[in-house]
Amino acid sequence: MVTVTRLARERRHTLRFLEYARSFSPVFLDTEVDMTRVAAHRAGSSRPDGRYSWVTYVLHSAARVLMKYPQANAAVSGRWRPRLAKYDAVHAKLALDKVLAGNRVVLSAILPNADTATLDELQERIDYFRTGDPTRLPELAGTRTLHRLPWPIGSFAFRAAVRPLRKRQQLMGSLAVTSLGHSAVDGFHSVGGTTITLGIGRIVERPVVRDGEVTASSVMRLNLTFDHRVIDGAEAADLLTDIKESLERWDE
């Protein structure tokens, strides 16, 4: 027996985003990061509310590295007469696993000025969105409106909102980060609607060679997707390498 129903309204924002993302020209890179120093800092944290999340460290490093690559902290628009907007700050978009009306969906939170935010500031903002009620958070009001609008009107409203380059960073960010590290996923690639998207896998103990000896270290797979319309592979590879080195040399 086959049951056919209408797609839940709570998934409409995802479908509209996927339509928008078809204009991207994604290319995928990946590396492994030795998170030993990050793990030591995390274990020694004296935060009253608990440890920092792994995502917080990645955001902290990646946002600062991205500021060194202004061509990548940018967005493109237009097919016949393309235009490029370069941003003077990094607004990070973080994917959230939430439940709306019984439907498990991904929602996005914008963390403004991530390139200058401290670890504590980033963690507080992430906690706010992770623990907040998605039916009440004012930052998600636009998404809830898209769920209520008829499909054609909602599609038009979404395209109209993301089209202006000056406003796009406020809605989509200029760096997207998504993590599946809570599950048995080593790595994955995602298109987050920004020129640079980072995918974070789980952190596991793996054998690594250090100073000529094999030892166990906390290793994380870090994946980077870049929009080939904006930058090329060599620059994206340098950016990923710098993020890797920033995390491996962690020194707050």
C-alpha cells in the first residue's frame, strides 16, 4: 500500500533554498584535522555552562581565516551581467536540526561578525539557537512566514529576499557551517548558499605520526565546498589549509 500526501509546509523553505542553490557551481575539497590541541583546550574549559562545542572552534578559526581571503568572503549574482559583492565582515550561517509541527527539518541561524566574536560569544549565540523554540525565535520569523504563504507567492518572496547582494549576507551569511559530528559520519559535503561551506564530521581517535612516532590523536574530517563562479581551486585549497593549521595550532 502506498500513501501519498502533500509535502509538509515545514519543508517549504528547504525546497525553495534548493531551487536557489541550483545556480551554484560547487567544487569539493576535504582534509583531516588533528584536533589534539583543541581537545585539550575544550577539556580544560572552565565555562560554567559546560564545554565549548567543536563547531564553535571551527567557526572561530574559519571566520578569521576567511577575512584573509576577501575574494572568498563574497557573493555573486546575475547570469548575463554577473556582479560580485565583497563583505567587510563574516556572518556565519549555522545549520540546526529542529522539529516543527512533528517534522524534523533543518533551519539556519545567522551569527553576525563571527570574525571578531570570542569563543564565549559564539558559544552563547549557538546555545541560544540550539535550545530556543523554533516556533518562537524572532530570528526565524521569516522562515515561518514562508511556510504559511501559498507556494508561488512564497517562491517569489524568497527569490526577492536573496537577490539583492547588499542584503544577502544578512539572510544567508557569507560562510556556512554544518555538522553531522553527533552521528557516525566521518565527512560529507554540503552547499550552504555561500561561496564557502564547511562540513564537519565526527571526531575520533586515529593513529597519527608525530615526531616520528605513531600515537593516537583526535582527528576530524573537514570538508569544504566552494562556488567555482567566485573563486578557483588553488585559493580554496589555501583557505582550507589555513583553517586546518589554525585548528591544529590552537592557541586562544
